[in-house]
Amino acid sequence: MVVRVVATSSLPIDLAGQVAAVFPDAEVTVPPRHVELTSIDLETTDALVCLLLDKIDRALLARAPSLKVIANCAVGIDNIDLAAATAAGVAVANTPDVLTEATAELAFALLLAAARRLGEGERMIRAGAWKGWALDQLLGCELHGKLLGIVGYGRIGRAMARRGRAFGMRIAFASPTAAPEPGDVRLPLDELFARADAISLHCPLTEATRNLVDARRLALMKATAILVNTARGACVDEAALAAALSEGRIAGAGLDVYAHEPRISPSLVGCERVVLAPHIGSATTETRTAMAQLCADAVIAVLSGVRPKNQINQINQIGARR
């Protein structure tokens, strides 16, 4: 039988060429731009390369009886019903490691921008409102010597911590199991929010982390503190955050992710003390290429009967197709 591979979006690699090198008769469909899964015929699809925009649930899996592997071009998998995929015998792969440094760089850039009020300054200049240097103009805060709190002390969280150390920051984190790097301090989550000068979220979205940053935890934070989120938007109660910012109960925020993307709460858009980025944590040429390559590698491995290193679920059997 002919192997059929479908992607929901264009990719920065030659997926068709790579698959054809192993499966010469393969049919590979890669659209020029992102397409909705509802418009794709999955009846005979063996492998699906998708984005975090694509919701993979039980109903979709029922439309894809031949599906053997889903390669998600993201490290997070909250768009996939992993239990349903596993029950259906479908391997699920993600893209770990390769986006660590790019995401940590963006998170630290948001922290710097919020601390030094760069968004406000740029808007002032572009609006023609800058009247020249002033002693008390857009006073921000220095990061040197401050306590950076990390929520999610995995690969990206540790990379963020390294950047904080390079700026002379002290590092604390909340994790029940992760071993600390030398000099880092483990704190209970509420204590971390109360003591940190900046909080950076690097946790996956689960039922335990949904609205992790709510009105209660925001109330624990210092009035001079900054919140950064490059994890998932739903980890933050956006209405509570907007209220805390507008009322001056925290100093600022830097956000790259939102609960209902691409829609952003008007209360956040209208808030001066928040820096907003359009979900670009992994958006470097190097990282997006490496992510796509991990997806291609996973597809070829599973269709060859081999478990890829980035498969995240355990299924009973991987069937070879040639």
C-alpha cells in the first residue's frame, strides 16, 4: 500500500523529499499555508504533521482509521487528546529541546522590556509625544540583584534561570521534584509569588496549571513585581492580571501567549504596563527548522516501524509500512 502523509501547514523543510527518499511511492500533501483539519480527508492518512493550532480529539481520530503517527510541531501537546490517541494506537511526537534557547531568549526579552518600560517608550516616540530627556521619565527597575522566580523548572525554565544569573539575578523555583542548579532555591509556589521580583512561567498547561496565576496569587506578588508568560495563555487568569496591572498592584507583565488566541482581551491590549508579543517564543529560523525536522524524523521512524526519540506515548505496536 502507498504511504500517505499529510501536513496542515507549509514547513521550512522538504517533507515530501525526505519521506520519498524512504518511501518512493509515498503521497505527501503539504499546503502552501495553514489549512483547517476539517478540510482534510484523513480516511487513508498514515501520518499527520500538525501545529498547536490543530485540535486532535477523539472525533478527529475516528475520521483517520489508518493513522499511525501524529507529529505535533510544538513542544506542548495540550491541543491533542493524548489518551484518545494512545487508545487508538497512534504514536504522538512533539518537538522537545530544540526550542529551549529561543523561548528562554524571548522570555528574558519580555522581562527586560517590562522592567525598562520599552513598550511604553516606543509608543511614546511613534506617537510623536516624546518631549526630550527628563529625570523622572518612564522610571523602570534594574534586574541586577533581584529574585527571579521560575514556575516550571524544566529545560526552558532552567535556560531562563541561566539568563537571569548572567544579569546578576538570584534564582528561586517551584517544583516538587526537580533537582536545583547550584545556588538556586526551591520555594513553595505561594512563597515564590510572594518573594520574587519577577515570575516567569515555563510550565505545561494541565488542569493543575490552568489559571495558576489567579487573583489570589497576583495579590501575593509585590507591587514592584513583573509577570512573564511564554508557556500557555490559560495558565493566567487574564481578567485578574489586567485588573492587577491597571490598579498598580503589580508593576508590569510580558506576555507571548493568550487564553483565546488570536483574540486578546481588550483589557490587556489597553493596559500600558504590559508588553504583548504574538506567540513568537520559538520563532527563529533555526528553531522552527529544527522543529519541522523532528516532525519529519518522527513520521519516517514510525512508518518504518521504529519508535522515534521524541514519541511521548506508549502504544502496543508500531507497524512498518513500505
